[in-house]
Amino acid sequence: MDAFSIHGGKRLTGTISVDGSKNASLPLLASSLLTDQTITFDSVPKLSDIENMGKLLAELGCDVSRDDQKVTITTVDESKSHARYDIVRTMRASVCVLGPLLAKRGEVRVSMPGGCAFGDRPIDLHLRGLEALGATIELDGGNIIAKADRLHGATIFLGGPFGSTVLGTANVMSAATLAKGRTIIESAACEPEITDLAILLNAMGAKISGAGTPRITIEGVEELGGAKHTVMPDRIVAGTWAIAAAMTNGDVEIERFPLDHLLAVTDVLSTVGVHVHQTNTSQDPRSCTVQVVSDRHLKPVMFTTQPFPGFPTDLQAQTMALLCLSRGNSIITEKIYPERFMHVPELSRMGAKLVRQGSTVIVQGVGHLVGAPVMASDLRASASLVLAGLAAEGETTVSRVYHLDRGYSSMEKTLSSIGADITRITDDVIVDGLPIVETVPPKKLVQANS
């Protein structure tokens, strides 16, 4: 089981680029099930979740090929419609094949994805939306079985107790493209990933308007065709790199930085004393470049995670690590996943002073962190521990970094390219959180571009 060994205190400087978005790529790839023609994707990140989605699509009758960051998908067998538990359990986002399969093949069996490390993430809104389109749904042996001869347009409300559902919106929107008549999704997710999916679907021949707003309108069509699409930059990865630069008092230029998708984040960072300046004039998030620098003394802040365009829950853990270095008390409230605090005890092992009260954590700035062996628990919690290790005094060992491989492509190489002292330790034995292995000094790495 791989681990990262990090020697902190190195100032990050240089230029890196942001990979394509994982959260956008998964429903984008699933949308290839809506047509028997070829779909070509550019800027698809090399991640374990993407690899698993490719395996799932292959099982569902697709010919999937990859050439670096280009992925080409063509459906060659429409007789298969069972998304097995063995694959779905590795990646909750597998559920986004539900809508496309139902709309194109009329029947689908998908294993229930279950919960995750920081709580349940039910898909009842997905099912309710598909039922409104005319599907019959039943549960059998842990599988969702959905059937429909032809879906019909409807007006559907997709709001939930913690806001709109992103994957639910993607599922219903994708299914509605082949439904008869007009579909209106109210309280739709406004995330940029939904807008990116709508761009692809429209390029395939769909008629979607309003993506990126709470009301999406879809006029059903008889069939969809092939298309080419470049995946949007990953706003969570971009935010993670910006926070890494700030925590090391660095000076980092970040290419393909989706500034317009991160306004809530850059507003909080500005209050803390982290400055994100655009250095070119591009309005396209795929070609925006920023410089990230920070004040010597960081200030505390209060923020609450919210659905887009609010502060993203996927950057809560990384920002908490940053605020450990501030002067004063910060307050973080988690409104999307109230149990998403698996990183709190691990950051505390590194000298952080954190007090949790329900869905709120009070961060008492300590000025510096101390290296320690810590255990990764989920994707974003793992990222926060790596960032803390970059800024900490001494050595930090982060175990179970397979979580990071789900959302960051070769994270250690990207960070090494801008000055971090971080090494991946493979085939190790973990004893009390420490890797027992002989290692050699890391080689100098070339700049990681995507």
C-alpha cells in the first residue's frame, strides 16, 4: 500500500498546469452510452476513478481507447445493461450510467453505490427524477432495476435537504435528451460540471438550455450522434494547488486555472491573505493563468460550504489545513456533508488545535505544524494532510494515498516539480503508520503539465 514521505518547509515556486476535471469527466464519459457513434474527449485526467469508469463502459458494450489524455469511446454492443457491484463499489459516480442506459437501451441494472467515509449519499433524487420521466424502478438484491419503453418529458424538482444533486441532475438531464417532449428540471445543480455536460450533449444533437442555472429545459430528440469535447479544468485540483502555494509562502503560477469557477474560494483566500492574480487576459477557464502569493502573516476567517457558486465542500479540508497557520480563530461550517471531518484528528496529530461542534469546527491558529505519521481516509482529507506535511517542520508520512490517486494525477510529481520534497513509497509495510522500506533520494522531475 503506497505512502507519501514529505519533508516540509520547502517553498514552492514555479509553474504547473491543472488537469481536466474528474467530477466532470465521469458523467461526460457515461454520456457516450447515449449514442452508437464515436465520442472523443481531450484533457481526460489519468486517475483511478477514470480507469474504473473505462472498465465499466467496456463491460457495458463500449470500445474504450486512451492515448495520453485523449479518450475515444464507441458503443459496439447495446445488449449489455448491468453495472456490477464489483465496479460500482470502487466509485460512487458509477451511478451516472443509470440515466444514459435507461434512455438508450430501455432497461438498466445498477448496483446500489452505498455510503462513503463521511456519511450516506443517497440517490433517491435520481430515482424520483427518472420515475417522473416514466421509468418503473424496483430494488432487487442490492440492485436498482429501471425500465422504460420510451421516457416522456416532465417537470421535475430535484432539491434535497443539503441542496441540489449534481450527479442526479446529470442523470436526469442525460436521460431527458432522448425523452419524448419537454423536460424542465427545477432546483437543478448549477455546478460548472453540469454546464460542461450540457455543452457535450448539445454538441451530440441534444436541445438543452439553462444549464448552470436552477432551471434546465430539455427538448427531447430521437437520437444523438458523435462529438468531440475538451474536459474543463478541475476546479478542486486548482484550489488545492493554490492552497499548497499559500501554505509554503510560495510563488506559483498555475495554468488552466478556472478562476470564474472559484470566486467563493478566492474571496476567502483574499481575506486570509492569499492573493490570486490573473496574469493573462483570457476569459476561457481552459486557458486562464494565475499567480498565487501570500502575506507573511495569515489572518483567520469564517466560511460555510454551500452548493455552487458557494464555497465547495471538496476544498473544506485543504482550507482547514491552511487556517491552522493563521493568527487567530477561524470557524468552518460544513453544510453539504455535516460528517465530513475525517481529517480533524489527523491534523491534530500534527499540532493543529481544532474543536469540533456538530457540523462546525473552530480552528485555533498555531503558526506552525509538526510532521507526524498520518492516515488518509478519503480523497480530500488526504489532500489536506499532504498540504499540512508540505508546511510542517520535519517529516510527515501519509499512508493509504490510493485515495489521492482517485482525484490527483501523480500528485507527488506535480508538487516535486515546484520544489516540494515528497516521495512516493511503494510496496511498503506499514507499522504504526510508518513505512518500513529502503528509499533512494528522489530524482529531479521535469515540470508536470496536463
